[in-house]
Amino acid sequence: MSENLTARQKKALVALVSEPTVMRASETSGIARVTMYTYLSDPAFQQALARQQDEILSLVASKAANLVGRSLEVLEEALDDDKTKFRAASVALRHVTELLSYLDLSRRMVTLEDKIETVRIEKQN
């Protein structure tokens, strides 16, 4: 859907997924904060932003999932030995499972939103 955005909206999109706040995204992109909020109120822009965020989340989840095997190995080695390594591995595993659950829910939500949009378009025609 981002192909329907203007060049300026695409620039705003990149800034919004790269920066922690709308204000920082506005500053780094040179796009006024008011304009950012205008873009954020546009359903097409919201959908493009959600898809971009989902892509980033997928990449993060994939990278985090790669930690699971290594973390399990550390857990095996450190059961009675090194508390620091054990705690790090435990934290990594807990966060990876939470992240994977979130990713699954996010994907399901995108699928539902796509179906709703399809039905809405069909009703308009």
C-alpha cells in the first residue's frame, strides 16, 4: 500500500519507524509535526505504517528466534554453574516467546484488516 503514498509521506513513514517519537521523526525528516499527525490520521498511511512496523517486527523476531538455540545451550551448560549466563539465557528465552506471540497476533490482525478492507471495497462496488 505504500506505493500509493507521496514521496513526502514515504519519507515520513521512514522517519516514524526509525525514531522513537513523532517529534523526533518530524525533526529528522524536516516534515512539520502537524503534517506528521495529518498523515497519521490518514487510513492509507496508517495501514502502510502498520505494514512497515510489522516487517520490522518480523525481522526482529527472526533474529531473536535465532537466539533460542544458543540460549538453550547456555541453559544446559549453566544449570548449576554460572548464574549470570543462566539468567541472561532465561531472559532471552522469555522475551523471544513473548515477541513471537506478539508477532503471531500482529499477523492475524493484518489478515483480518485485509479481509475487512476487501469486504468494504466489495460493498462499495
